[in-house]
Amino acid sequence: MGNFQTPALAAVCVFIAACSLHPSVTFLATGDQGNVIGLTDDVGDCTAPRRVAYLTALDGTSLRGCWERDHSQIVVRFKDLEDRRVPVGEFRQTELGGYLNVSLN
């Protein structure tokens, strides 16, 4: 039975990684009230050129929205919230973003 569990567990882990429901965050910024804004390079449900963004609060709640660059700012839109405007310089590339060589252009 122990021999079956290891390959099965490995297969499940690979399956979950391959079928991730959330795009990978490539840039992060700390917003107002300690919220963290994560940007991805995935279009998802957003209308191009907008891409998927996440807003994570200190209490662990998370919202999904869309972002786009507007000159020197990133504009993030979340349903039922005011648009968030964050200077491009506030965002820091994640390790994955560096590996993928993505930019905020």
C-alpha cells in the first residue's frame, strides 16, 4: 500500500500544478491599508489589453479584477470598488516575473 501512495500523491501534485485555476502573479505592490495587489500576464475574463489582477486584504480575503497600464500608473478595476491607481514604480517583480522576463509595458 505504501508503494501505491507515493506515485499517486506525485500524480495528484502534478495534475494540480498543471491545472492551476489562478494565473501566476508576476508583480506585487502593497496598497492602501496593507492590501497587496498582484498583477498577472493572463488575460482571463478581462478585455485585452487588460489582464488579471488580485487584491488580497490583511484578513485573507481576495478579489479578482483587471489591470492595465495608463502612462506612469497601473489602473486596477475590481467589481464594486473604486479604481485603484498605483504608480508603476510601486510594483516589484516576483521571482516568477523575473524568470519569465515580463515587464509592465
